[in-house]
Amino acid sequence: MSTDPWQQIRQRIFTLRDEEDFAATALALFRLQARHNPVYRRYLSLLGVEKVQHPREIPFLPVRFFKGHRVVCREGPYEAVFTSSTTTGMVPSRHYVPDLSLYRESFVRGFRLFYGDPRRYCILSLLPSYLEREGSSLVYMMEHLMSLSGHPLSGFYLYDRERLYEVLLRLAREGVRTMLFGVTFALLDLAERYELPAFDLTVVETGGMKGRRREPVREEVHDFLKARFRVKTIHSEYGMTELLSQAWSQGEGIFRTPPWMRVYIRDSYDPFVMVAPGRTGGINVIDLANIHSCAFLETQDLGRRLPEGGFTVEGRFDHSEIRGCNLMVQEV
């Protein structure tokens, strides 16, 4: 095994054996990042945190700081800088990635865990809002998964709904197992125009409305899509620019994480207190694939952990630009 502590973490995160192994790896990574990530180190200093003995004691860095700081453990070179989508006047998050092979390994292993070999599918992507800007980590992930698929019809479909519909009909006739990834508003646009025959199709919703439509009730959206696409469930992907791993829902809006990722729910009014399963609060994430940035993140999303396992996403905080960040917001 390498003597480089960063490489040691890299070698451990995808071969975790149990919860004890996860906890030990999380603590080892925390100690490295607390020492080598200037933004996280400053945040811990302002909190007065000096020693951590258990993962539940690790403070979570608000994702807000990816907007105004370089949240990195080392300065360049970077193979990619992923940026978040924004509305006019907003500052995007920036995730500086020195090693894209780590991101690829994370999302490919995660995909295989939930769906098997990408070569089993024709993979179609309907992601117009993401393709129309630079630096989307989702576009990068889909490009790689579609290349692994190897099917000649795998690809992006921007606004050519008619062409996509024709491709889906052809795949249905030929009995090809198919995955259709789509931003929510684009899937609704497609479903309003076309109805599909029943075949081996998995529909994966990601990305929401992106300001193109009002935000409807998730159950209403899923019921409409299920009826028009003739599928039993709508799957979903939960990821973000600041993470290098994803959680997946294979129906009913219940998300599950790969072994190197954990979700916790914090109290909505006290970000340093975790709540019991069943209660709604802010979503915190440990993503051990975030080796070179920060693996311990306080998101702006609301959710619930379920007693039987998994979690749901319930929405977002109001005024989430500043919640949880008051210690350092003056310095931005």
C-alpha cells in the first residue's frame, strides 16, 4: 500500500467492509482535510473544534462556501472545474477537481451498484439546461456512462423531442433495455407531446424545473410521467456540483447511497444538532470521494431519514444562501 495518506484514503473508500471501516476512513480523511484545506480549517477554528473522536462529531461545511472560496486541499493543477447552474445575478458554486479518474470511479461504481453494467442499456439524456452551459458535472457523468453503454443510439437530445420520440419507439420495437435521464421540465415537455408504448424503460428524473415551470408536487409529476411513459416507477438521481458521488432512488422518492456516502439530517434551526429518523431537517452529506475538497457538507436541501433506511428530499431552505454560514459570511 502507498505511504501517501491521500492515496491510502483513495485505496480504502471503494473497498469499505462495514460501518466501523467507514467511520475509521471518515476520521482519517477529516484529519487530513482539517489540516490541508484552508477554508475548512478556518471554519473549524471559528467553531472552536480542535479534536474529533467520532464521525458524529465532525462539523459539516456549508456548501455556500463553494461559491466564494476555493474549497481545496491543494492548489492546482485541476483537470476540471465543475460549476453549478444559476439564475441571473447568482454566483455559481465551483468544485475544483484535480483527479477526474476519482469522479469517474465513484459514479461508475455507484451506477453499477444500483443498475448493473452500463453495457446492458441504451442510455438517452434529455438535459437541455445542463448542455447549454459550461462545467456541468452531470453532463460529464452522462457522457461517460453513454460511452460505456456502447449502444449506437445512446446520446444527448437537446430540444429535438420528435427525434427522441422516434428513437424511443425504435428501441421499444427492438426490445432494447433503455434508460432515459431527463431534467424534470424536459421530461414533462416530452410526456405532454408523446405517449410511449410499454417496454423495458427506466426513466430517471434529475435537476428539477430550473426556473422553466412552477415547482409542482413530486407525486403529481411522477404519476403523469408514469402514465404517459407506461412505467411503474420514476427513478431519481440526487447529486450536486459540490459532490463526487450520487444517491439514487428506484421509486417512491426514496434515495439510497453507495457505501462510501452517508446522509444525516440536521435540525432546521440548529445546524449542529442531528435529528432522529422520521423528522424533517437539513440534509448533511459525507462523501468520501470528495478527497481533495471537503467530504463533510451541509447542503441547502430539506429531507428525512427513514426508519427502515434511505432518505427523502422534501425541498429547500428559504433564504438558504446564508443559513448555517453566519460565522464566516462576513469574510466572503
